[in-house]
Amino acid sequence: MSRDVTGVLVEFARTLRHAGVDASPQRVASMLAAVDALDVTDIRDTYWAGRMTLCGTLDDLGIYDSAFAAYFGGHAPIRGLPVPLAPVLPRPALPFGAASLGDDGDTAEAVQVSVSAADTEVLRSRDVATLSAVERADVRQMISMLAVGTAPRSSRRRVAATRGEVDPGRTVRAMLHRGGEPTRLEYRRRRTTPRRLVLLVDVSGSMAPYADALLCLGFAAVHRAPSRTDVFTIGTRLTRVTRALRHRDPDAALRAAGAAIPDWHGGTRLAESIKAFLDRWGQRGTARGAVVVLCSDGWERGDAADLAEQVARLSRLAYRLVWVNPHRGKPGYEPLAAGMAACLGHLDAFVSGHSLAALEELVGVIAHA
């Protein structure tokens, strides 16, 4: 499914949410998957894909019908299922066709909603700091739907399996259950589980244009694996915002996280904040064997050597340490900041995070770490 069509559907879900329908990111993802499996140019398929995934109660159905008719047809609310005509597909832009019927069901008017693929691609590649309030809200919604997760690893625990190594305990118990008679062998294998993911997001003044987008990425990670993801903010102090990001709605989650952060858009004390994380959380198991993502521009008020020492400690505990610097994606950038330059030797990956496209690449780095 094209990204321009995805943007139209995501915006429609936002319209439903404002109208009172609980169109959560999980339901929106289900709708996109359903539309992708059907014919995106068929308004009937799109109508039922959204109706079956976005509506949770009977009260939602009337709101959905009205919003669908108004959003895709530009008409007053209609009753019943809209029966479409074949949409017109012009060359310049990939359209999302829509049509509506009167109550008699005999006449129909085709309405075309075209969204430029070039505009959507530009929005994906634009720096988050340069977006308008409306564009930033759209990008945050798309970020909240990213599938952020780590690769699985073998656990020490074993589970029953049809093949693999012989399980002596289960084999003997099966023999005793049958009176000691020989029976077939029982097998076991190592259980696989995703690695822990830890995000440390710099919310100081220099990171203000990117903090919302990075916290929205944390929201997506928390909702994908709530028990194996932790999100902290760092600035003049360390704050754990994992619980705040567990809200179902991304906007509500960001508001809750903002209320929990006392040093939002304040100063930068990276070394002290990372040390506080390591002393209280990291060495007690949160960072051990985890994929740790540190999101900061590297500006440090204190001694750069202290920051390098704490990052080295973090690198030894973590399975992979990824540093996200939004300025890295800008032309001519060089890691000349003292704190950034001192930490480069301890990193497993150094990536940018200034745009939606860059964050999508970061998700790939996390998944293949």
C-alpha cells in the first residue's frame, strides 16, 4: 500500500478519534493491514476494513458512517453502506477514490480524493524541527505506529518441543506414568525471547525540537513489548516515563510523560543522568544484555571525560549501544562537540533521528542489533 494512501487513512483515524471513537494505534494498524490485504481503490473494501477494525461499540457505528461519508465523499452523513463507482486513476497522483449513494440506492456520484505521493515523501524526509504544528502531529501519529522491537535471543529456560535435545525429566515421568514401560522420547529446546530495549531520551533545551518525536518512538516501543521496554528521559536529572507512555492514546501518553518530567527543556547533565541510570537501574539488570538507545545531541555541561566514562560503563553492560543524534542527518555535520567526540569509540551504531525516514531506519537498526 502506498505511503500517500496510508497518510489518508491515518488522518481519517484521527478524525474518528476527535469524533469520539476509540481509534487506537493498534486498531489503526489493524485497519491498514486489512486495507492492504483488500483492494485499496475499492471504497467498499475500505469502508468495511475500517468499520470492522476501528469500531468497538454499537455507538461507534453511526459516528463512523457519518465520518466516512464526510471525509471521503465530502457530503452530509448518509445511511447504510456507500456503494462506489469505479474510481478514476489519473497519472500525476495515486488517487483514493470515494463515492456515495442516496437513500434510494439508484444514483451515485464519484468523488476523488488525491494526495500527492511527492508531498508525502517530502514530509517523511523533512527535519522534524522544521514542521508545522499540523505536520508534526501527523508525523507523531505515524511514528506511534512503527513496529519497534528487538531481535529474539535464546533463553536459558527450555520448553517442550517435537524435536531437539532429549528431555530426561519428561521422558522418565512419561515412563512412570505408564508403569515403567519404555515409551517414546520427549524433547525440549531453548525458548527464544526478545532482548530488552532501553531508550534514554535527552529532553534538554537543545533537543526540544526532537524530544516529542523520540518520546513517541518510545510510546511505540512500550506498546509493542510492555514488559521488556523501558524509557527514561535525561537532562538535569533522570526520569522514568515508561508507565506514562502506557496510555493507549499517543497524545495522552505524551501529555502524561510531559507532566512527569520536571526538567523538560532545561539544561544538560548527561554524565550525571547516565550515572544515575547505571547505579539505580542499569547494573541491577535493566541494561544487562539489552539494546540501549541513547538519544542526544552530545552537548554536555560537565567534563567530557566523565561522560565518556559513563558511556563506556553502559557499553559494557548493554548488548548493543546505539546513539541517535538528530544533527547527524544534516549536511556538513561533524561530531565536534566534546561529549559526542569522546563517546564515539564506545558505540556500536551512530545514527540520525531527525525525520520520520531516519526513525524508520533506526527501527531497522534496533531490530537487527
